[in-house]
Amino acid sequence: MSEKTLGDNPYNAVHQLTKTLEFLSHVDKYIGDAQKINNAKIEEMWKIIKADREKHANLLKEFLLTEMKENRF
């Protein structure tokens, strides 16, 4: 039985999605830490980064879904 290996692009997308989701699982703590010291500038910075990473995660998910639907995964 022959095993099919994951191509470079899907592998890279899965790897990066994992890293991005890991960051997103922690970022609310960073926002909370900024709120604790009443630093709106740092809080806003983390919120901007969070929004960007959420967009990146969605792009990666869409790519992977397309790859799976077109049987290239």
C-alpha cells in the first residue's frame, strides 16, 4: 500500500495555521495584561495584531479547504 505524502504548500499552510492558532489562544491574556496596567496603547497594539492574525488564519483555512475539496490534500 502506497502512502501519499503531504505536498509542501499544504504542509506549510497546516504548519503556519497551527502556529497562528496557538498565538490566538494566548493573545487575550496579553490584552488582559495591558488592561490590568491601564495601558490603552499596548492593548490596542495586541488587538490590531489579533485581528491581523485572525485574517491570516482564515486565509490559511480557506486555502486548506480548497485543497481538500479539489482532492489535492
